[in-house]
Amino acid sequence: MSDKQSGGFVGGLVLGAAMGAVAGLLVAPRTGRETRRILRKSADALPELVEDLSTSVYLQADRLSETALVNWEHTLDRLRDAIAAGQEASRQEYENLSQSSSLASNGSAQE
């Protein structure tokens, strides 16, 4: 599973769990006071949950950034190699054309 997919999965899992907990509390056969107490406890735990989720997102973004940087450097290396190969091929072709031109000039001068 890619980093992006696992980050989305974790976020969806946390959101689904929170929504399921709230829905379960609202339809549970408890008194209003008890339900409110449980909701209050859940709300108190929410900042920690959000902090964990934000840390997870931060780590996923950091990994994604590192991967992008490595890919960018690899692409630049390939581009530099291609430019160098093109320059070398141009230089060789220029030399070949220069030699052909000088041979043709020498051949017509001898006739």
C-alpha cells in the first residue's frame, strides 16, 4: 500500500470509528445523563486523537516529500546523461561531416 493510500486509510479509519462511537452512544439504551458523560469523555479524548492523526499526516507528507526529492534527483541525473550523450553525438557528427567535407574538397582539387 502506498504512503498516500495508507494515510487516507488511517484517516478514514479514525473518522469512521469516531462516527460509529457517536452513533452507538446515541442509540444505546442508556439514560441521557450517562450518555452525556460518555460523550464528554469521548470529547475529552478527541484532542489526543486529532494530534495523533496530524502526526500521522505529517509523517506521511514527510515521506512523500522525500520520495519526490529522490525521484526529482533521479530524473535530473537522467536528463544530464541524455544531454551529455546528445552533445557527444553532435560533436562526433560534426567531426564526421568535417572529414567528409575535407575529403570531398581534396578529391575535387586533385581532379
